[in-house]
Amino acid sequence: MSLQRKIPVFLKHFIDDAHLFKPLPKPTGQYPYRLHLRSVAGEATWFLKERMRFQLVGDTGSVRHSAFQPLIASALTQQAKAGDSIEDRPAFLFHLGDVVYNHGEAKAYPAQFFGPYEEYPGPVFAIAGNHDGDINPDAECPYQSLDAFMDVFCDTYQRKILFGGNTKRLSMVQPHVYWTLETPLARIIGLYGNVTKHGTIDTEQRNWFVEELRYAAECRSQQAIIVCVHHAPYSADTNHGSSPAMIAFLESSFKAAGVKPDIVFSGHVHNYQRFSKAYEDGTVVPYVVAGAGGYADLHRVAAINDTTVEDLPPSIHQVRLENYCDSRYGFLNVALEKSDEGLSLIGEYYTLSPDAVRHGNPAVTLFERFVVPLRHAASELANVDCLV
């Protein structure tokens, strides 16, 4: 019999850090903040209309020494270079936030991002984590929240990054800190939860999110709706636990839009957890945490007898922990496949061996594989061109 929790938990003691909320930078692109994969990946995108792969990882940075940080980057790179065809290789990496620690300083990027991911062959997209938006009060040169993140990921055109050292990687052109990546088989909606421990999203971003969900619903027979947010809505760990703020934000947004996504990915918690949430209308939405990307410490799932946490009320939150890995570093490989029955999303979570550092070996093993069938009927009201 397992001694670990099977449902999400809340920490019993919350610290109100709402005063830490930081104003958002101005967008670098036009509303509604969408970026087409083809504008970055080129004409190869046309080959991804039947099958597409991409990778997901969070919390790769670490100001403290972490020998697993470069190993995860190497494993992602090796996997991205493997495969016999474009459809078999990951088309891009989507980072779930906390690229650098402990504060979002430009000087942290060469060691924590550019160096480890120098050889990654494809585009790297990202949402910002709380540490990416934080400000070092002792910094010699004052800066604003997300200054460095915007320079790296939200530039107006791709160019050399001034503080990138000798990196060959150019800046990315995401239109805002919250934005949508348009691909042939998925619309990936990225949110920004600011710097507070459990996340804070303002009304302006919420209104945008509701409209993006509605727009995505018109194409969901051909494109999966994927939501990415750094702060994990649901977690069974003892360090962060679940986020009441993110749960309330997502549920109210889903209700306002009349749309639920096909899956929700997050980081923040330094482990892997896969939950399923059952709704009253029969819909089941997976919530996946993938934040074991290299930070020096991993976060453990709470034991049944842990008195520092409490279970989410099952009468309110119909959420079950389906699987987890809290003792190994790892990342996700996600595939979207089209068939006569509709779209399917296949998730594969890969982990490094515990003795990977001792042997200097970035080889990974498959921890679990899960399938999410996305059999949505074509909308009769669709009035947009979904075949991006």
C-alpha cells in the first residue's frame, strides 16, 4: 500500500505575498499576441499537419550548483536531433518558466540558459516563472521585472543578445509575456503568473485568456487547446502544494469562456505529477506538472501522515493523482497525431538515471506514457482558418 498522497494538497500555512506583484512590461507585438510557428521554424512547419512532436520542461535554472542542469539540456538536445524525419523529431522546446534563478538578472543567462542549451537545434519558447520576474534588491544596476526575459524571448526581431556572451542563439520574438503559439495541430496558450508564490493574474490578462479560449474552440477539431502556466494549479508536494489562486483563475476563466482546454501543463514544483480532473459535464482534463528540469533540489510528494499539508476537499475538487516521479530529473516529449477518429495527444515523460552525474551520461529512460484522445466534433460556427 502506497504511503503517498493520491490527491492534491494545500499547504496549511500560507504567506500573503500579494504585495510582491510586479507590473508587466509592455508587449512587443500586436494584440491578441499570437506567434505562428512558421514565422520562426520556416517552411518545415508544413510537414507537421499530420504529426508533430515538441518538448516541455520547467525550472531548468539554478543559482546553486546542479550537475543535473546540463545533463537535462544535453538529453533534450540529443532527443531533438534524433529521428528519421521532421515529424519524428521535436519541432521545438517549450519552457514552463524559471529559466534563471534566483532573480531574473541578465548576468544569470549565460551560465543557466545559453551555455546548457547552446547546441539545442530548434526554437526555444518560454513562459516566465516567478524567479524570471523577480528583482534582486542588491543588484548593482537597477532593472525592471522581466527586463532580461523580454530581451531573450520577447524581442521585436531575432538578433544577437548583448548579454549572451558567445552564444549563437538569437533572441526569440514572442509578442508578450502571455501569448499564444499557433501550430498546425495545437494552439498553446501561455500565461504569466507573476512573482508571488502561488501566482497572481490580473483582469487584463484574464480577459485576454477568455477570448483566446473562445477563439481556440472554433478550431479544436483540428487543433488541440493546450494551456501552459508556471504555477501548478494542482500539486501533492510539500514545498508549494496546490495554488488556490491558479485554480480559481482557471476555473472562472473556463466558465466565462464556456471552454475547457484539452490539457494543462505547469512547472514551479520540482518534480513530475500527472493529475486528472473530472468535471460535472463528464469532461476529464489532465493537469501535468513537469518542473524537474535541473534545479538543485527536487520536491517530494507528501506522505499520508504529513501534518504540514491538507487534502483538497474531494467533494469540491474531483482531482486524482494518476502518477508521479519525485526522485529523478526529467522532461516531457509530447506528440500530436491526426487520424480518422480525430486528434490524439501522447505524452512521454523521460528521466535521468540517479547515477547520471557520476557517469556523466545524459541518457534517459521512459518513465511513463499516457494518451489523451481529443475527439471533438468540428464546429459548425467556425469562421476562422484553422489550418495554420
